[in-house]
Amino acid sequence: MNIAIVVSEFNEEVTSRMLSVAQEKANLMKLKISYTCMVPGAYDMPIIVDSLLKKKDVDAVVTLGAIIKGQTKHDEVISHSTAKTLTELSLKYHKPVSLGISGPGMQERHAYARIRPVAERAVEAVVKISDELKRIEK
């Protein structure tokens, strides 16, 4: 299975570690990472995900990001908008897109605690969804 990974540069100390964990998990699962793309923030992911899903050599996209709460509800706006758009893209192309984006409402210390579980589940999710799609579309 060929996957692409899209990573937010915002909160890079967290997201760079998420990328390492996701790459490690993909290797253990014998997945080929066709593309690794960096974007400024989670909100910027959909346009890159859209381009990747059009490619024949991409079966699924893993997204990785950490949206940490600030003094406003901006984290909620980013999270909800991004999640909705990524879901719509998955449905449009009929290919899995995982939501490996932690937050909203999360403090920085929580982001560090979620690096491994969120990144691993994001990789596992695209494989599980892909397998289930194959099973029911027979």
C-alpha cells in the first residue's frame, strides 16, 4: 500500500516527532511512503491532501499535526474546519485520510503525551479503512 504523509510545521517540536513515529510505524507495516509533504499549519493541509489524493500512486493520506489551545477559541475553528474538509476529501476521492491531528483544547504538555499514540493510530487507521473498503466493495 502506498501512502502519503502531510505534516504541519506549526508546533514543529511535536510534529517532527510525530512524523518519525509515523514513518517507523509505516515501515513496520510494510507500507511505502510515496510522498511526505510539509505545510505551515493544519489548516493548510486540505489543498495538499487534495493534490495527493488525485495521484494514482497514493492509496491513502496520513495527516499529522498538533493544535494547541491559545487564549482564544482559534484552535477550535482550525480543528473543526480542517477535520470537516479532510473528511469531504476522503469521500470525494474514495480514499482514506486519517486525522492524526491532536487538539483542540489541548495544552502543550498534552501534545507531547499524544505524539506516539496519535501518529501510530493515524497510520493504522488508513490501512484498516482501506482493507474494509476492499472487503465490502467485492
